[in-house]
Amino acid sequence: MKRLFISILAVLIMVSWAQAGDKGTADEAKALMEKAAAYIKAEGKEKALEEFCNPKGKFVDRDLYIFANDLNGKTMAHGGNVKLVGKDMSNLQDAKGEYFIKKMGEVAKTKGSGWVDYHWTNPVSKKTEPKSTYVLKIDDYYLGCGIYK
């Protein structure tokens, strides 16, 4: 019985580690953001925005992806859902009623970069979870890359 318990515990730990490995970290999100900013400088805005929308491209890694919004909240590129491109997301609220896209724009405008916390449905777990997105202002728009906590 003790062996069975230890075996089950070992399997649960391995599954937990495997699931944790499928989630991007804050450091990985910032690194992907830096890679995206460098790509804009090297290849130009239009080519970069196109690449950010590629679900199998350079800027999608597990649950991490790059999106770009203008400073008013209109989506310019989205690695997680290309159908959002061209849509004004400024009035989008999270599960607690917070206007998190507006917050992202404010952080970009006032600080240039930073983290914005909100609550969003995780597409893997289907549960509302705390999420944090790192935003970085570039010219008249900002890039974002988020993580589930």
C-alpha cells in the first residue's frame, strides 16, 4: 500500500511539473517582448505586425504570444486570436469589471513599460485566473505579452 501511494504521488508530481512547463514565465514573456521589439527595429512595423499574427511564427511560445494595440486600445496584431485585429478593445473588462486594456494603454503612455494585472479565463483550464501582461510602448502603440499566474 505504501508503494502504491508513493507511485501515485510520483506520477502526480511529474504531471504537475509537466503542466508547469507548459506555462510561460514572467522572464520568458519579457524576453519574447524584447525579441519582438528588436524584430520591429530590424524588419519594420508592417512586417513585424504580420509576423505577430502568425500562430506558428517566431512570437508564439506555448501560452505566450505577442499582441500590439494602438494607445487607444485598437488591436493591430494578435498572436492568440487574429480575429481581434482591427477591433477597439478599450472597453473590454476583465472578470472583476476592470478596464484592463485602458490600464495597459495608460502604463504604456505614462511609464513606457510595465506589468498590468487582471483576471481572465485561461483557455487551457477554462477557469478565471489571475493574469499579468507586460506592455512596452513603441512609437504610437504598445506591445503586450501576458502570463497566467
